[in-house]
Amino acid sequence: MPEQENPFQETLLSRHRAEPCTVVIFGATGDLTNRKLIPAFYNIAAAGDLPPQFKVVGFARREKTDEGFRSELETGNRKNSRQGHSDELWGSFAQCIHYHRSEFEDPAGYVQLKLLLDKFDQERGAPANRLFYLASAPEAFKPILEMIRAAGLSEGVGGKWARVVCEKPFGKDLATARGLNAVVAETFEEKDTYRIDHYLGKETAQNIMVLRFANSIFEPNWNSRYIDHVQITCAENLGMEGGRGGYYDTAGALRDMVQNHLFQLLTLVAMEPPTDLSADSVRDEKVKVIRALRPLIGPEAVGKNVIRAQYTAGSVDGVSRVGYRQEDRVNPESKTEPYVALRIMIDTWRWQGVPFYIRVGKQLPKKATEISVHFKKPPQVPFATSDLLKNSENTLVIRIQPDEGIALRILCKQPGQAMNVQQVKMDFRYSSSFGKASPEAYERLLLDAMAGDATLFARRDEVEHAWKFIDEIEHAWHKSATPPPMHEYPAGSWGPKEADDLLRADGREWRLL
Amino acid sequence: MPSTLPSDSDLGRLGLETPIARIDRALKEIWNDDEAKTRASLINLAIYTEDSAILAADNDLLAHVAAEHACRALLILALPEARPPRARAWIQALCRPYQGKQIVCSEQLSFVLEGGDAAQVQNIVFAHLDSDLPLVVWWQADLTQNFEERFYSRIDTLIIDSSRWTNPAKQFDALLAAMNAETAGFDVRDLAWTRSHFMRTALASCFQDAAALQNLARLETIRITHLKGQRTAALLLAVWINQRLKTMLQLELIEKDSGPALQSLVIEGEGVRGEVRRDCDSSFINVCTSCGQHEHKDLLPADVDSDAELVSEQLSRFHGSTLYSTMLPFVRGMLN
């Protein structure tokens, strides 16, 4: 019998509404569940967008009861929920939270999990969709996926779907990413695989496509004829606090940030207009950008285009900071880069000759993620000497975080008798224009995963092509006989001098944030 | 409609009284006084009323709405019967703190138009819009006299509250005529319809239950309990249910003297029952679906209640819907 549509559901929402669903979180006792996932589900519930008859099951090794698990999550929710905490709502929401104790490698644990999910379906009176969220350490992905498959959980029941959400890092190089993709592919089809990158859930990241494709004034100028270069900066004013040095020292800025978050921003800026807004149309265009990145092969090319650096002791906001190698859980001989700056060329008709400069670093003066598009100067300016117009090109700045918004720098005549020209800024701020706070990135992404919209998730080929580009740089750094040097910068500065030289050699400079 | 002037204390709350010809200059002076303030505006939001008793409430409402939706706010009290004709204006900045250091403000212009006719209302509104921004008008009066073609043809979004109308049948006729006019291109948002949003969402949730969904065809009756004065909201809800089910269920409306605008909705038939209930003072709604022995209960957030929150909610939904306009002829039919 064909499945009957709920006639009341239609017409209520401008987005797909998720159907009844059970979410199983693997590694549920970790920080992510407590700090991000459960507060996100709670806020979705507070907005009335949670699918009816929703259930979430925490799957982890530690011994806990449902009540104990709920109580821990309640404490976390009080601290982390964006919209505050209501005892009444929590009381109802918490009833949908359950805990299932098992080792990740124990087949019996998955048999028990299946029984639990079947029991929920029985209580609902019909099978529900199932979403498996891998929030564990990446090493555990493989056994978890194998066990899911062995227990028959990877197939939807009664016409419903089963999907998997994979947290980053998705591999640590091309080989491991391919291995992981192969394991995932043995268990779930690509259409049911959602590789999460929370940067894509941010309001301003989503707004890049709207800005480009819904405003007719930008797209005609969005090419090498009018754009001089693009800068993408992700600055953090923190170091390795909270014990994160242990993981970070095995990854570094290039793998931790550039391969995923910053490449996602790069693709949104550089992609061609998709034919429609379906997940694959958008992702097809993003993959084309990644495939068109001019490879940096060998230490010479890498040395010329990529600057890596470690911070030395210094101060941020007047507080003394130790150097990277002195940080907690960081190898004193570490060759990992907490700072990297790259000059990237995209070999497409649109972007021929336009460099994309990317920089990301720890212990920089402030926390900010921004994209700036620097337009070419007019061919002839009759108003002032070239000195006065230094760094005065029109610049469009897209602020991803904090203070999300868009600013456009233009030149104006100063009031007065003389024809003096001055830079002014037209500034749009999300918070001052829209009084309502934006949802957290995880809220949007979890809803999308439950509703089957994969647009804001990375696809297999996207991830692998990104790793292919990154691997060449890593090889030049760590496997060549003449690796490019590791530079240094004092904590609290804007990075090493060599990163400034990277742009200076092209007659440009980093934007002052 | 009373033609009495507002009290001095109500007028005093509108800000700084300014000659109409000096409004632009006076607004500039507000911003020159304090550089820490940022002016923001995404829409022109005009409230039109002919009831001086609600001027103060509308003034408060604009402050609430502007905190979420940066706008050029226009508050217009027209007293068409008042004589002699006279127009007065007030200006104020509606400010809210932003990130603890900066103040973000919208501008509010208030007008009291004694003897205000259609031409005067139009002149006042059109002369004081923030250019290039959409015009949203909440028309609180009856759709007669000053609500005429040259005015509504420039409106982008028209907000009404059909539950406030003393003669809904006549007003729906006027609304339908305006919507069908050749020059009309406005999108209508009826707060009476918005009030039922949580009921509709909850009802959809009821019938996500697989067993209940299989028994939709058995449904026979709708029973809606509503606050006195909210009959239109209840009727709109009933029409929507019938449209969704492509049928005509038997309808019973129960009126209460106190409580939320819409208090409960029971939809039932042989062996199947869905109930959505909102208790007094609760910000949640109880949903219960039963089908034979099978029963499912849920707790969902209730929607906002106050006019200010309803308007704010409407402004958050940028896109209009044709659903409301398709229901109007049916609702109009039930009012005969």
C-alpha cells in the first residue's frame, strides 16, 4: 500500500519537515554531545521543529542509566542552550533521550541497540527513520560502521531511511579519507552519508550564495576582469588551552582548518552558479572548484606559495602566552604548524590570474573569520595622486564570525573645496538589522540531515579532492629532502613576516582586521 | 469610531513633537547628538488606526517590533470626523543595546491627523518612507474610507486582524475586492490566521502518528474552543482543516470568556481522535492522538500570543502564502 501523506503537514513550512526519527549518537558521553548536539536538539524542540515522536539514543562505553544520562545533559543544556532552559520543556524533551551502554566493537551491543530501536518503532505504531551520528574519535568509525552493517541497522525499515552523519576530521590525508569513505560506502550509500562541517551551517556562509546569486550587481563583476584577489582569514586569539594540544599537534592548521572549513568558504566564493539548489547541483559546482585548484607539487612550489609557522612566547590582550612548543601536550620538538598562509590559484576561465590568499592561525591578536574580495582599481583616477589611493580598492568583506555581516569599502569625496578622496565603509550587520539571533550551525545541520537535505554537507569526491591538494603540501613539508622552513611569529602578532612577504611579492598586503 | 483626541499623557509618549515640515531635519539632529547610535532599517512599517484609545498600546507595540525588525516606523492616528482639520507629528528613536557597547536604533514618526482623509493619509505616509524599502502596513481600522486603491496599490504587505472587525462579512468583502483589484499586488497577513499556527502545527504532529493517519477518512467532527471575539480565527482554522481533508466536517464552536485566543481543537470520528489543548498561562500545548487502544501524547511549544509578537512573527516570514487567499471565499461563505 503506498504510504499516505499527512495532509496537515503540507503548507505549514517553507522547508522540508523531518518525519519521525531516532538519532543514535556514538560517543555520546563526549564533549560534543553535551555542548553542541543536545542543546541543538533542545533548541529545535523549543522552536517546534523537532520531528514528532523523536528519540535520541546515546551510545557509549561508560555505565549509565537513562536518568543519569539525562541529568548530565540537563546540566550541559542549562549552560549551553542558545535560548535558555525551560524546566517544563526539558521535562518533556528529556523523555525522548535514552542511553545505551556498549563497547563500539561488541556485536551484542548492536543487537541490543536494534531491539531498542524496534521497540521505539513499536511504541510509535510505525517504523521511523534512523540517523546514526558518529561523534566518537575517528579511529572508532570503522568498527562502528561495520557493526551497524552486521546488525542490519544500515537499512531503513518499512520504507524509512537510515543515514549516517560523520563528524570531522574525515581522515588525516587522502589515503585515510579514501579508506574511511570505502568503509562508509560499504555500509551506507553516498546519498545517505552526511559529512558535517559546521562552518557551512553558519548563517553568513549560507549567505554567500544569496549575496552572489540573488543580487545582480555582484555576479557580473565576480571574475578575473574585475577582481584583483581574494583573502580568507581565520584568526584565533587562543592557543592550546583545555588540553587540545594533544590532538592539534597531530593535525596542524592545514589539516585541521584549511582542508575542510576554509576550502568550504573558498568553494562558495569561487563556484559557478548551480543550475538549481538541490544538494548535488550545489556540490557539483563546489567540487569543480576544488578540482581546479592549481596543485602545489614539490618543496619549491610549496615554499613559494605556502608559509608555515609556529608562535613563540608573546602576549595576547595583555596576557602572556607561551610558545607553541611549550604548550601543554605539544611535542617540544614539534614540526606541526599552528599558522599557515597560502597563495592558491584556481585554473578556471573565471578566476585565471586571481590569487586566493588564505591564512589561519592560533595566538593571533583577535578572533575573526572573514572573506574579503578586493576589486581592481579603476584604470585611471583623475582625483588624487596614487599615494593617496594606496590600498583603496573597493573591497567587499563577508564577516563569518563574530559580528556576522557584510561591508563594502568605497571611495568618496571628502567635504571641502579640494577634490580629496577618502575611503568609507557601508556596513551591514546581521545583529543590528535582524533582532533575532541566528540558530546555531548544528541546529540547521541536524535538521537538514533529518529532513534529507545534504546541500550543506561535504560529498565524497569533494573531501578526496581537497585531501589530494593538501597532501602535496604535507609531503613537501614532511617527506622531502629539502622541506620549506618552519617560520616563527610572536604570539599576539599577525603571523610571520614571511606571510607578509608572500603578498608583498605580488604587490599586495593582508587586510587589517 | 470615536473621534476623541488622545490624552496628553498618551501623546507625550510619542517622543518629540515636531512640525511636519521639520521632520527630516529633526531626525538628523537625533543622530548628530550621539555618534554611538547606529540607525538601522529594513522595512517601512506603518500602523494605521482610527481609535485614539489604542494609540499608547500601538506605540509600545512598535518599540517591541522594532527591537527585532529594524524599521522606519510610522504610527498614524486618523480621526476623519474631527474638526477643524489639523495634523501633528512626533519623532523618536527606538533603541536597543547591541553587544553591550553600541546602540542600534530605528526611527518612529507618529502622526495625529484630525479630519484626516484618504489623500492626507497617503501624503503623510508616502512623504515619510525610507526610500527603496518595502512598505508593510498594519491597517487596524475598517477597510473603508481611507483604505482606497491609490494607497493599497503601493503596499507590499498588508497586515490585518480580522478578529477585530465588528462586521467581518463586510470587511472580508472589502478585502477581497482590494485583493482582486488590477493594481493590487500586496500580500495579506491576517493575525487571526497567524494565531492558529500552533494549532495547525500541532494537528499535523497528531497525524504523524501512523495509526491515526490511516484513519483520517473516519473523521467526522471538529470542535474548537476559542476566546470570545476570536470566532474568525476559529473559522479560518476549520476551513483549513476541511481544505486539507477535502471534505466538510461537522463544526462546533465553543466560546469562552477568558483564556488564550484558541484554547482547544478536537477532531474525531469513529475510533480516531486528535486533541490539541492549550491551558491558560501555559507556553506549551498538549497534543494527544488516540486510535483504538493506541494513544500518543506530546508537548509542543505554543506560539506567541501578543499582537506585538504576532506582528514580529509575520515580519520574520518573508514569503507570503497563497493559502490564506484561497480560504477567504470559504470563510466569507460561513459568515452569511
